[in-house]
Amino acid sequence: MTLAWANVRSYARRYIAVVLAVMIGTAFLAATLMVGSSATASLQQSIGTGYKHADLIASVDYDAYTGEVPDAPYDPELLAEVEGLDAVRDVQPDLSAGARLGSGDSTFQARLHSVPAAADFRSTELAEGEFPDAAHELTVDTATAERAGIDVGDTVSLAIPTGEQEPAPVAYRVSGLTVVSANPAMGAFTEVVVTPESLQEALAGAIGATSFQLKLADGADAGAAAEEVSGVLRAAGVEHPQVLTAAEQTVQDVASLSGGSDQLTVVLLVFALVALVVTGLVVTNTFSVLVTQRTRELALLRTLGAARGQIRGAVVLESVIIGVVASALGVLLAVGVMSGLIGYVATLPGTAFAVLSVPVSSVLIGLGVGTAMTILAAWIPARQATRVAPLAALRPADGASVRNRAGRARLVLGGLGVLLGAALLAFGAFNANLLVSFAGGFVSFIGILMIGSLFLPPAVSAVGRLVSGTGVPAKLAALNSVRNPGRTTATATALLIGVTLVSMILVGAQSAKATFDQGLAAEYPVDVTVQHDGVAAPFGADAADRLTAVDGVEHAVRLVPVADSEYGTVYAADPEALGAVLNDPSLVPARGEILLPDTAFDETVVKETSVDGDSLTVRPTDVDAFVPLVTADTAAGWDAEATVAGQPSPADLPAILWADASDSLDVAGAQELQSTIAAALGVEDYSVGGGLIERQMFTTVIDMLLMVVTGLLAVAVLIALIGVANTLSLSILERTRENSLLRALGLTTRQLRGMLALEAVLIAGVAALIGLGLGTAYGLLGTQSALGFLTEVVVDLPWIQLAAVLAVAVCAGLLASVVPARRAARLSPVAGLATE
């Protein structure tokens, strides 16, 4: 213990990088666990707001049904029977309906709720005004009111679909404004509260409920009451009733919303594991260099009587002290970061329910894992320090190579790992099995790291020979970079891991985006399609012009039904307009040609078909959503009134509109464009489809995931850079006498700094290049494994981003050498030669 404390005090500065690495890795792990618990706590608080005034919630256990599931089993008669129980005081059915709220030029998709008969059932909070108490009165949430400029007393329109015809908007007076609901089930809906009578009118006689809330009488036992209510519901014919307390219902809703498992925490834990692995390598490398540097000191202690166990125990105790301190700082850092993030999220609209949850388990796991990882990382160099005989400690140890047993063992085990992992990767990619590919990638990468000392130094040496002829500093840098293979490998390994992971994600994400774009282009020939909903006025000759006039629409074309065929209704359009809107202009049919989707054929693709007496050349497409299509000049003279038995006349069918949207639209703009087009053409929002929204959603999701994943992996890269700086610093300290001798022989301070900087650049550059190659291979194979069963994977390499990764890695290596090089250059040759 005395020796350990003395070493920690003596080498405190050299442990700063170790403390930083362990602190960041531990903070990542603890924050990950806090993210999962905070998400669950926030969901419970948000979902639970709807049940905060209820004692019991009765619903249906839909998972128990094997056949037809009832839509609304709880009718008013059954609810009245439940309310008549002695243990029940009040019953409130959970009823809602969809509607469109209009104010000025703005239209919102709304969800209608009614004012509960019992005031203590009201979960919606009033922000201003009053709840509606008369027909044609309503309240609107404050977020919608702010967007549309609605105040208390204003008049808005409410259109409630009945399923029979286009609903006529009805004027309603705004009696009050309500606080935005924290329930995620509301999604992007506007919350509107009306009177019970207005809600019943909206439901058009469908008065049954899927669930209801109960208030119990004073002194009633919740468990007994739940059993009694369940008995009444079963007696009334409800097959699988479910009666839970508010807390139990909230937990079940949270589990249902998250799919029954915390996928977010699982994903984050993968990246936390990556950060911890890199942290372990950095700590191991640092302790190895420190122990090697103190070989003479430890040998002297051995000759003075220190036992091997005491030396090993001292090194391990150093790691325990550092691990505990760094892990505690990491947990505190995690709490601080999460507190700041949750505090910020809570200020955003609609997320005021976000709360921070710091479970004891996250603190204990963070402390335990951080300390254990530091101890394990120090154990190998501690054992190595005691295996060397005191007199042999004056002789430098050989690194792992093919000439010694350690090198041969690494070569065999690492080679087997690479071969086995490569086989698993190939199998997983060929069979589109992501789990097998993941295992193969992990095993092969471990194998590559094991044999790193056998190929990294030669690679650095090969690159070093290219620059060794540019001067004395360059030649010395090339020689120094490979004189100690273990040190070179230790410096390059951490950076190799970070660059491999980042480039893998970049290549995988870029290829996934290209694959999705191709798949969506094959699925959706155009950005926007508008199908007639049967309620609005037919799409006349001016419909395409009206659609083009919508802001965000570049071009539009009207497809007119012109004939019937054995493959369905044939549509015709102007070829020039078609070429402007189709994502693939080659899909424009030629004159005398008809385009048919793949779904029109079973196995044999026909080459010709007859439509209205004309013989047409068939051209199959890979687009399933395509309609039989010809050009307007091909269809000239066809009789659209002619019918095929059992099919309506083409002249009676509505036209279809296709449009090309602006490339600058994001997901929000695409969704807004959908509503704008629907309003401009007088159709429902669901009539507007196409690939625009899905493509933008895929792109946005992938870009967001790429940003998040890159940010998460940046933690691992940051730890790796700390390791590079620490190893270089210790390496320069280890060569103090050597550098001073070079100075005494005539090497200038500028040449010394250049030598050390070029040495760092050589190691970092080679590690980055190898990492880019490995990351690209892993990214492509991983994409094939994940998406190969869906479609043909498109290879698309992000060259600019990969070049940026290489530049950052080289610059990081250069920056890592600045401080140690300055320290070495400032030391006088005489003082350096006197250093022991």
C-alpha cells in the first residue's frame, strides 16, 4: 500500500490520461443506464396523466384473443351495471373521435374528447377560459392555438367524418384553451374537448367503449373491487376483461409502447461496450508503458527484498485507486450530463413530462465496471513486471514476433480468429443474417487486434521508407516508429479501433440510404400520387395545373383512364409531362408500347397484348405500384366507354394525378405538402401518397441515426486519442536520454519537434488507413447482412467523409505530439543526459 501511494503521487501527471479515459467510458455506461430508466420514468409520467384521477381501469386483454377481437364491448347498459356496484362510485368511458379543425387557412387533424361528467375524472388541464357546457363549444390545446392564432371566444370549424360522405364543417365557439397533453398516444393530433352530446354525435351511434375508468367508493378495497368488476364483465359476455389499477395500467402501456423491452438502452449499451473496450486498451497500454519505464526501479526493489507478490500487489493497488477515483468522477459526470439533457428536453414543447431517473444500479454498475476494468487492464502488465528476473530487467524485453513463443501464439490464435470471423461474415452476408455477421465481425476484429503487432510495425516501416529520404528528422522518425514494435502497436491499436468503427458506420449508413432510395424508387415511380377519394369533384383537365400551383410541387401530370384490358384499367398521359414527374424517365412508354407492373404476370412475361383492338408491345417494369400505362397518342381513337364484362367503364373511373416534389423538402415539409395538396384538390389526406414522405422519413431517420451513432462513437475515438497522446508522451519520456544525445550531436530543437511529429503522423496515418479499409469492408458486409433479404444492396462509399476521417486521424496524431515534443525540446541536452 505504501509503495502504491508513493507511485501514484510520483507519477500523478502520467495517470491523467488514464483517469480521463476511465472517467469517459464509465460516464458513457452510467449515462446509458440512466437514459433507459429516465425514458421509462418519463413515459410513466406522461402516459399516467390520463389515469391520474382513476382508481381502476377496465379494458380488454387483446393478447388473449385467438379469433375475432371486439371493437367496443362496453356499452352504456353494461357501464350502468358496473356503476351500480357498491364498491364503485363513478364510471367514465374512454371515448374519442377523429375530426378536422379549421381556423383561417390552417387545418389540423384533431382528436375529440368529451368533458367527463364527474369533475374529478378530468385529466385535461384548463389553461384559459372554461370547458364547453353547450352545443357547438370546444376547447383547443395551447400549442394549436398558438400556431393558428386562436383565442378564447373565436369561431373555428369542425368537420367530423361519418364514413358516408364528406362532412360539412360546423362552426364552433372556442370556450377555453387546454394545456398540451403529455400522453404520447396523442401524437401530432390536436386535442379538442367538446360536450358529451357533441361527441356522441361525432361517434354516429357507435357508443361502445374499449375501456373505462372507475372511481371507487370510500373505503373500498381495490383488489376486491377489480375481481367484482371482472366478474360482472364476464357475466355480460366479455371474454377477456382486464381490470388493473392506474399504476399497473401505466406499466403495461409503457411496455406496450416500447415493445415490451428497452431497445434504446440495448442499442446504447452496445456503444458503451465499444467505449469500455477502447478504454481498457488505453489503460492496458498506459500501464504497460509505465511498468516498462519503471523496470529498473522495480528490479531495484526486488534486489532489496521485495517479493513478486508485493510488486504485483503495488501495481494492482495503483489501478484500484485510479479506478475508484476515475469511476466516481465518471458517474458524477454522467449525472451532470443527463441532468442537463433532461432539463433541456423538459423545456421543449410537448416534452415537459421528461424527468431524470438515477437508479442506484446505474451508480453501482458504473463504479463496479469502471474499477474492475481498470484492475483487469493493469493485471497483465503487473504480471509481466514480476516475471522478469531482477538482473535481467536491465536488458530490454523482446516484443511479440514470429521468432518468440508469444508472437507465435498470437499469430496462431489471431489467425484462427480472422479466418473464423471472415467465414461467419461471408455466411451472414450471403444469407442476410445480421446476427451471424455481427459475431463474425467481432471475432475477426479481435483476431486482427491480436496479430496487430505482427503487421502494424511493418506497415509503418514501409510507409516510413517513403519519407525517410527527405531529411535527417524524417529518417530518424521512420526508424524510431518501428524500433519498439510493442509501443508502435499500442499507439496505433486504439486509433485503429476508433477509425474502423466510424468508417464502418459511415459506409453502412451511406449504402443503406442508397439501397433505400433504389428500393423506394422501384416501389414508387413518382414523389406524389393523388387518388380520387370518390367524394370530391372529379379531377378535371385543370387538375394538373392546380396541383403544379401548390408550393413545393415542381411538375404534375394527369393520368386518364382510356381502356380496359386483361391487366386492368389502362391509363394514358402526355409523354413529356410523364418524363418530368417520373423518378426514372426511362419508364416513359414509347408510342405503341404499354408499361405493365410485375404484378401483372405470374411467371411468363408476355411480349404483346391487345387493347381496344390495337396490338401493343408489352414492357414490364419492376415497379409494383405502376398502372398499365400508354402515351396519349397511343390511345388516340380508343373508346373509353367500352367495357369488359364485370368491370366498370373506364370513362366512369376517376383520373390519377402524379407529381414531382421539390428536392429541398424535409419530412415536415413533405407532410405539410400532403395536407396542402389534399386541401387544394378537395380530397382527404389519405388520398395523397407516393414515395416522397417515405423517402424523406428513411433519409431523416438514417441521417439522425448516423448523427447519433457518430456522436456515440466519437466517445470511443476521443478515448483512443487520449491513449495516443498518453502513449506518445510516455514514449518520449522513456527516450529522454536518447533525445538529449541527439541534441548534443547537433539535432536542433526544431528538428527534434519535427522528428517526433512525423513519427506520430506515420503511426496515426497507417492506423487510420488500415482502419478505413477494415471499416469499409465491415460496413458493406453489414449492410448486405441487414438489407440483403429485402433488396439488392447498392454500394455507395462516402469518399468525402472517409477522407475527412483520415485527415482528422492524422491531425489528431500530430496534435497529440505537440505537448510532449515541446517538453522534450525545452529540456537541455545536459539535463536530459543526466536523467535516469
